[in-house]
Amino acid sequence: METQSAPQELVGIAPKLVELTDEVLFQDVWERPGLSPRDRSLVTVSALAALYRSEQLPHHLGVALDNGLTVEELSEAITHLAFYAGWPNAMTAITLLKKIAEERSA
């Protein structure tokens, strides 16, 4: 897994948030041995899609692909979520996945 980090352009306005994101979330939580990076990505994408966090979702869809999930697996997870998290959330997530998949295949 490629090391993740908070957007560095935020350091000037929120240095502590960037520090916590990098040191606690990405260097501690994401590195815990209880789940693989692939599984953590699936959980993260599912939570972001379910909560309609479309600003963070594209980044994490890309990370999920980098961590070994396939477009088909992510599509299946998003389809499953439509029944639990709402149709609009799933349609937004699948539209973002389509865009990322197309960009990566170009």
C-alpha cells in the first residue's frame, strides 16, 4: 500500500489536523494488523459511500484499487449498499467509481 497523507496544502490552515491525519489515522490506524489494507479500504469506501462523503470518496476508491480491490468488487459493494445506505448514495458512488476506472484505463 502506498503511504497515505493528508493534503499538505492544509498545513497552513490546520496543521494539527494534518498531523493527526498523518500520524494517527494513516500511520497507526491504517497500519494495525487486525485488517489488511484491502479490507480497510472496503470498509472505508463503504462508510464514505453510505454517509454520502463524495469529496473523500474518489481518493479512497483509488486507494482501494491500489490495495487490490477490483472495479467489479467495488461495484458489487456499492450495489449492495444501495439497499442499506440509499439509492442516491450508491448512484453517486458508482458514478465516481466509473470515472476513476475510466481514468485508470486511459
